[in-house]
Amino acid sequence: MDIQYASHSNILHQTGFWQSCFAAFGIAPLIRPPPMICHYYRDLLSKPRSSVSSVFAVNKINDKSAADFIETTPHYVDLTSQPRIAIVGGGIAGVTAANALCNKLSSNNVTAKIVIFEGDEYGSNNEVDFSNHQQPSWLAATARNANTICPGASFHVMSQRNTLIKIMKDTVREWYEERREMLQNWLQKENLAADHLLRLDNFDYPPPYFALHLFRCVGPSASWDERATFLTFLTSFLKTSLFSTEHDVHERGELIYQLAKSNRVLFLGAMNDSSVLASKTGLSRGFISLYRSKQDAIHDFQEGESFGEDFALLSYEDAVKLEPRIKNLPISEEVLAVYRKEDYTADCAAFIKDLTNKITQEYGVEYKSGLQGKINGISTAKYDIEERSQLIGIKSKALATDPVAKKQRFSLRTKDGRSHDFDFVVLAAGVNTPLFARMLSIGVSCPTYPLRGYSLTMYSCDGLNAEEIETGQSTNLLNQPIKIDDMYCSSVGANMARIAGFGELVGYRDKATNVPSLAPKVLTRYGKTLFPESNIKEANALQCFRPLSPDDLPIVGAVRSVPGVFVHSGHGTLGWTLCLATSECLAAALTDEIIGIDNQKMFHLPGDVSVERARLSPDRFL
């Protein structure tokens, strides 16, 4: 559809006069407005009056026909003024969305006011100084993840029947191991014999990955909104997992991989555009996955090849040649490894900090953090015809038929007591996104739930010296990142490494900090084994919460029940692997909405990737 640009006076001339005449005869609801208005939010015509009036909130209108008309008239954004866009969340999902929006809107000659709201006072300003052995203070997964950009790992889908069985088994195993550990500690304290090691301390057995603390998710410590988000997630997750065929699982895995492949293209493009970004982020290439099962190794190798990835199947000896620290692990030398040659590792937090500086300095994006960025409430704004009529000096009947003469669409209230008005809202707040969605009564369109993991940043007392960096394969402590037993170990500095993993359903961050877990103990054990010279401490293990989608696919796009609201969430453990690509999808959807392009079926992404919009849409859960 052609893009229509109209000035305020032209619209009043073409719409205000005629609609006022029709309203006088009581037939306004039967008249379709001109095409230049219809092209924007045309789908509102099919919505119930209650959903439309909740957006416009028309009050104090004496003329019934005029009120009826504005309730059935599509919303219109006047392109002669700046669209105001609020992005709720200043982590990787929010910052990449802002960057993609800036680029997309600029290419369409649209100038917008974009504000990012981040409730954490550290926000993207949190820069960890590895040389001083610092730990990340920012609570977001952006600062605490494994720093791996792994398209090769992206096609592993959790929403299937096998995962349900594994969750139940791992939950029972975790409970059993915790009780045995308590017993052993008591025996040691009482100087009684306790020679038998826990199975947890035996490298012959992989530790449990999943854990479900159901009482924490729906018990008295959870709020009503938190319980509702869990039940909404659980309903969709069970439905997807139980009724998915192998073909469905493979299709979802292939879609995630296509997004990850495009993400890699965008990431490498950003690296090529900056001469210092690679060194800032500790960029390295290649990734080694170790498998206890020969069958699993061959399966993943063949699946990677089917997707066009450059994988190599390695013996234990070949894997040790690429990363000598593997020989520190007391595992059988019969294990196989898959070497993913085109997977990359980089410091996610450093990348997002650099990207934040770019969009604030070059595009004028505002980044509010702490009290100024913590959102207490989101609501649709009121639209008072009489008040607005007095303000701009137009008769209320004519104003009711003029969609340009409007107030703000959304009101965001921050912790500092201020209120901010916007035309569009992007929900990209990670694990808190479904709570914000419920403020707008769209919780069913964002059925994500926090998946707790842990990360442990270790520092080597020795590290690499200048000569080793100059002559070695890598400037990082590890030559190659490693995956073993669903734990990722990577390095983005000469004296540091980070090991991360686990997936636990224990509720929301602020109420789950005291929920027990085996993860810190397990990560410490693996870390000490790989890096015996490090000063690793179990107390330094940090919780990391990721927004898990019930079908593993990110949730990206417009929420049609509340026009103007967009979602960019649900990346799960693959935020660093997918967000650059999905932010391009978000930017395309929102830009199309602003300039009046509708009925688009596909997202077209770098790397010759095309994705059906409906596959990522928040409305797919309705």
C-alpha cells in the first residue's frame, strides 16, 4: 500500500467537515473514513467496542454518534510529528531493539523519540574490569551469561516430551542429592564415617540440569500476577510439549537456527564496523562440545551438517590438542567431541555497553536507569474530547472525527514519581516482560517464565602473559570454549573464564534468591577441575534468570488486541544467540505500523533468511 503523508489542516479539511455533517444526521458509524486514515490500525474495526474504547478511553461525549464514530475509527499517527516509542527493558533485548529501530526508521526517513527504561541502577553502564577480578553487578542475564554466540547449539529444542521426563527425573535427583549432602555434612561434623562420595561428586555421572520448585511458583510467596504467569506458561508449555511430533520439533529447531545464522551475520558485521570492538569483547572463534554418548555426538554432528554448519567430529585426543585444559576433566577418553568452527564467543555485556553508547550519542536515544527507569505501571492514556477541544480550540463534534487531534496513547509511571506518555510501547524487559504485559491485560500474548541458571566467573592467578598472547592461538585464557554436561565454559579475557548452566523453575528473581540449588557446588567443582590454579569460590556463583518461551521460539511483534504494544522477549538461554536478528524483526514490524504498511507475511533478514511473521507473533498463543 502506498504511504500517505497528510498535514493536520488537510485531514481536517477532508475528514472533519464531512464527518461532522454525517454525525449531525446520526449516520457517522456507517461511513468509512478516507483511505489516508484507514491505512493505519484498520484491523481495529473488527475488534469489540470494549477493546477499542480501552485504547481511546473516550469520556464526556454528549453526542452519541460522534462517540460511536471515534470508537470505530482506526488510530492514525501523524507523520508530521515524531512518534514516541518507549522500550521497557535495557538489557540485550531492549538495546538491540532500539538500535534496529533507529536504523530502520532512519532508512524510511522517519524521526522518532526513543526512550529505554531499565530498572537496574547499573544497567548497561556495568562494565566488569577483568584485570581487577571484578564480578558483574548488573542482575540482567546480559551481564551474567556464558558469552557464547552459538548457532551450532541453537537447534536444541526443550519443548518436547523428552524434556518433561527429564525435568521430573532431574527434580527428584536434585532433591535426593541435597538430602544426601546434608546427611554427609552432619556425619562429618559429628566425626562419623562418611567415606562414600555423593553421586554429585562423581564425574562418571552428569549432574541434573533441570529443577522444578512448584511450591515457589504458585505458593504463598508468589503474587497473584506471578502465579498467573506461571500457569499461563505451564499451560502452553505442556500443550506444545505433549502434542509436538518429531517433525514439529525439527521445524522449531530449524527456525531457531535460521534466526541464529542471521544473528551471526549481524554480529560479524558489527565487529567489522569497529576496529576496537573485537578486542573489547574478547572475540574468539570456534567451539568444542564434549559428549559422553557417541550416539549423541554423531546425531548433533549430522544435524549441524544438515543445516549447513561447518562441524567436525573429533576424538578425545584431537579435542585436547585444540584445548589442552580438557585433559584436566576426569572423564573417559572414549568421549567424542564436535568442533563447531563457525561459532563465536564475545563479552555480551561489553558489546551492549558499546551499542548503548552508539545509539545514545548518534541517534539521541535516552537510556534511563535506576529510579528514573524502573516502571511501576503502564496504562492506556485517557482521551477527553471536551478537555482536548478547549485546549486546541476546535468544537468537540469536529474533534471527535479528527484522529490527529489526540492525546498520548500510553502512560508509563516510574519509581521517581514521574509519568511519561508514548505512542508505542515495546516490552523487552526479560523475565519481567509478562508482568508488564499483565498491566495491559495481554498476559496470554506473552506466556514466558523465568528460567534460573547460574554463572561463575573465575580468575586465574597466573593468566596469559604478553608473550603467550602474542604467540598463542588466543588472547583469552581458553583457546576454545567448551561445553560438557549442558554447562558452557568460555573466556573473554586473558585471566578469566566463566562457566554457566542449569535451568530451574523457581519463581521470580526477587523471591528466589534463597531457593536452594546444587548449581553453585557443581559449577565450582567443574571450574576447579578445569582451572586448578584459579581462586574460585562457590559463593561467587551468581543467579541468572532467562525468559523461557513455552515453544522455545522468541516472541516478537505486535499485540493486536492493544494496538501500539509490541513484544521482544522469550529468547530463553539464547539471548546472545538470537537478539540481533529478532530485533530486526521487531524493527520491521513497528516501522511498518508507523508508516502504514500492512499485511506483510515475512521478515527478511541478513544472511538470506526469511521468517514467517506469524511464527514469532505474540498472537500465536491466542
